[in-house]
Amino acid sequence: MTVETYDIAQKTPRSSKSAAREPAGAKPIKRIDPGRIMLYSVLLVAAVYYLLPLYVMVMTSLKGMPEVRLGNIFAPPLEITFAPWVKAWDTACTGLYCEGLKVGFWNSVQITIPSVIISIAIASVNGYALSNWKFKGSEVFFTILIFGSFIPYQVMLYPLVIITRELGLFGSLQGVVFVHTIFGMPILTLLFRNYFASLPEELFKAARVDGAGFWGIFLKVLVPMSVPIFVVAIILQVTGIWNDFLFGVIFAGVKNFPMTVQLNNIVNTTMGVTEYNVNMAATILTGAVPLVIYFVSGRFFVRGIAAGAVKG
Amino acid sequence: MNSISIRDLSLKFGDTTVLNQLNLEVAEGEFLVLLGASGCGKSTLLNCIAGLLDLSEGQIFINGNNVTWAEPKDRGIGMVFQSYALYPQMSVRGNLTFGLKNARVPKDEINTRVKRAAQMLQIEPLLDRKPAQLSGGQRQRVAIGRALVRDVDVFLFDEPLSNLDAKLRAELRVELKRLHQNLRNTMIYVTHDQVEAMTLADRIAIMRGGVIQQLADPYTIYNHPVNKYVAGFIGSPSMNFLDGMFGGGDAPTFKSTGLDIQLGRYGFKDGSSDQAPIYLGIRPEHVQAGEASRELPFTRDINVEVVEPMGSDTLIWTSLEGQPFHFRMDGQAQVDVGETLQIGFDPAKASLFDKASEIRL
């Protein structure tokens, strides 16, 4: 396209009085080139691709069953009803029990909160010790720990079942918390070690000269300047543990199933009619917690990931 | 009793020897500068004294106590770092009091000490600010204050002025000297800047490859460097080295193609063998040009190649019988490239080094 022919001499020295203080010179040509069009088209398609299922879910969950049966899944509801949401939360049947998702929700809360706190507490101290208090064999220890994160979970399931059984934790909430804490260790330790290694070493030395000990340096000097990495760890753990299905279904026991397992049971119940609107509402409810976390702390997340990744 | 005494200190990281059989005595109230190029082990030595690195061999005594295995806080030292190392989340006051609170110093005592240090360093108005709100010079003052409030006998400085711009560096340098004159504490100061070393030190230890090359007062180091490395390291621009042979006998001379310099009044440490290859070192500022050179024992005409006017003085780059040579003239001297000048120097002010061992003759 040669429409945008551009003459430098014409544009540079405009009226010398008014434009005296403005930067003078040829300005870059702004135009919509084919590359831009391609880029935005791809982005738009990608956005629609990911948003469409969510749209269908929200629309379906707000319809009554008669309207769902019409099969027009993209149409907005003619009559908005919140009954499917109430049912999903309160009375939907999961196998034998008909108490809705709320049981699973509270189980998930009871699993997630202690798992997140314990795993981060231990991993942050691990990372601190491995980066600042190097001992003989600390690098080997770290390598083994990282190696652990490459082994597929499924390989370790059966041994873990036996271990938790012997510890008397199998089929309890504590059992799931125990397993989540262990499996969070490699990646979290890596995260914290790299972050602490990126902090200036002289700060650590100064604190030692100032007489702070192992815990004093950690709690009073390093932790207060490590808020971003703690936020990252919290996000990683909350979403990871909340979305977990495998450990929940194996280690929790029927009474303690987390929300994800209950969601599966609601959706897969084959008795009677499949209530698509209730299933959709239940799915959105289950996914709401990680979504909220992302929206609230996405800014910290990106910043912290970048901060942790710089050095290591 | 010496303030610091280091005996046979060695430090090895695996197979690399960083410090080798090092001995050092620092008198009470002395300002000792550890000077050397990067990687010479000077900061490592300081970290050993502070207790931040464990030794492989040897012992360290501070005020007569064997502190070889003592924790940094129990050694009676305060330390100032290059990057200031202030705790970013604490206010200036918090930074100053952190160590005292760890040591459970009573509150009244903490307040008096902070007040005194803040007055001394003129940081009183900054006490409630965070380090991020301070300029580089202010931050380094706070870092010095943090060492001051510890009320210790020994201060360790690890290149404290290297992160500051030239003007501030000169200001703080004078302030540090004044501080030392008031406090009379023992200070060990690590730097790679020879100006800081010459201006601040009572004694300078020049280090290279984990070994102290020369430990002496600034005048001795400047006038009688023990070897070629020290001679070349101290002085800016650095010393000229002329390559030649030593002619001994009754009238010691320096011989080289086209050069025959009578060494006359040069103070030899001990005799040197005839016909040995040597270097003759002469500082650019000990060379005279024009009228002033006429009376000197050695004179020669040279051709000006490059002129560097620096305001206070002018540097002339040339060659002396094929060997590169530079010297310093008055800042107002008007010299043109290509001009022929008579220069001269007194060999008594020169330094002679054996070519093989590079040791001073």
C-alpha cells in the first residue's frame, strides 16, 4: 500500500513559533499493517476460544431445566433463575449423600489452609538454609530435592498409601495435608532458594556482624523483604492444592472428599436426568477460589516470578 | 599489646589457595589499608577477620583474645560494606539499633549511643527515614553509624566508598580521616583505590595473590617499593620502567641501547652482580623538563608524541631510546606534539629492580 507516502521536508520544521518547544523531527508513521491485523486476529480468536466455554457455563447455570432442554446453548436465559446454584451448593447428590458441594468446600478449606501454611513455612526455611548456610553436601541435598520434582506422582502413590496407613493418617484430612506438604517441597524450596540467593550477600553478613542468629536473620531481615516470593508461593500452593483431585480421592476418605472430588461425583451421577444447569453452577463454584486468588494477586504473581527467576 | 594479630593464616577453597601463610600485626589505633587489584584476597582477609569466613589454618587475635572460632558479634568489631547493606524494611534508627537490640543493650544506653553517632555523622534529621529515601552518601553514613553504635575497638571497611561518585568519595574520605582522628579506633580498610590508601593510611599493606607484598607507611611505599609490582601499582600515572643491564664496579651504571646512566648516589640495599638484567624505574613526577633539567645528573632530548593536559598538570608521552616513557609537567606548560624537549632526572630518586625476581636492589 503506497497510500501513506510521507515527505520529511513537509513535516519537520512546522510553524517555528508555536512548535518551538516541541521535539522537532520526522515522526514515526503510524499505520495498520498486515502484521498487526494478523496479531490482533490471533489474539481475538484465542480470547474467544477460552472465554466461550465460560460463557456457556454461566448462561446454562442461570437457566431452568426446560430451557436447557431446548439445546440452544449459546442463547442467554429467557428467565434468570438461581435455583441451580442453590441446589449445587446445598442439596446436589454425590453418590449416597445429598448435601451439595458445601461439604466438599469446607473439606477443601480444611485441607488447603494448613497445607499451604506448613509447606511454605518449611520450604522457606529450607531455601534460606540452602542459600545462606551452605553446609557440606548442601548442593547434593538440593539436587536430590529437585530431582524429586521430576518423578511422576503416580509412582509414589502406593508407597505413600502404606506410609500414611502406618502413621495412622490414611483416610483423614491430616493425611492429605501431609501428602500435599511433601509434594510441595521441591518446587517451593527451589523458589525460595533462588530468591534468597538473589538478595545481596552483604545484607546477610551485616546481620551476622549485628549479632542476629539463624532465626533472627531469617525472621527479622530476610522475610520482611521477601513478600513477593511469599505471595507467589501462596498462589502456587492454593491453586495447586485446591485443584488437586488425585491425592484428595486417595488419601482423604469418603467423608473428607475435597470439593474437586465431590464435583466429579455430582457431575458423574448417572441416576435420572443429567442436570446440566446444576453441573455448570457446581463447576463454577469449584473454580471460583483459584480465580479470585488470581484476580486479586496477579500483579504480585508476575512480579514475584520474575524476581525469583533472575538468579539461581 | 597489638589490636589485631594474624598468625600464619591460610584460606583454601578446595584446591585454590586464596590466602597463604599470612602474618599481620595491627597496632592499637592504627589505620591500616589493605590495597590490591581485585581478586588479590584483600576482601577475603577482611571477611576472615570479621569471622564471616572460616579459616583453613592459622589464628586470629583481637585485643589479645583468640577469636579464631568466635562468632562475628563476639569479636568486638563493626563492619561497613561496599553496598551499604542497610536493612531496607527498617528505618535509619532501626538499622542503627538492630545490633544493639540483639545484644540486649538497655534502652537508655541505645538512645544515647544512637544520638551520639547520629550527631557525629550528621544524620539526625534522617533517623525516621527508610534507606530507599536516602542518597548514596547518606546511606553510607548510616552504614558507618551502624558500626559506630556498636562501641567497638575495631572497625572494618570493605571498599566503603567504591559505590559513590567521585565528588562524594572525596568528601567522605576526609570525613573518615577526621572520624579516625577523633575516635582513635583501630581501622582496617580494604580498597583498590590508591588515592584512598595513600591519604587515609598509617600503614598500607599491598596484596597480590593472597600474599602481602609490602607493609609500610605511605611514604616508604611510594619512595622505596620492595618490588616492581608495588612500584607499578602505586602512583598515577604509573612508574616508567626502563629495560637494561646493571654495570657494577666502582661506579654502578644502568646500561641499555643508547643509555648509560650513572647511578651514583642510589641507595643500594645490597650489592648486585655485574651484567645482570635489571629494570630502572622512575616516577613521571620525578622527571624535570626544560630549564629545570639542566642541573640534573642525567639529561636527554626527547620528541613529544602525545600531550594530555589535565589542568593541574600535563602528561607527556614519549620514548627514550626506543623505550616508552612518560612524564609530568606543569599544568600551564605549552607543549606541542613533535616538539623537542630536554628532560632529566636524578637517578637517586629511581628504583632498580632485578629483572628475574623483580625485587628492589
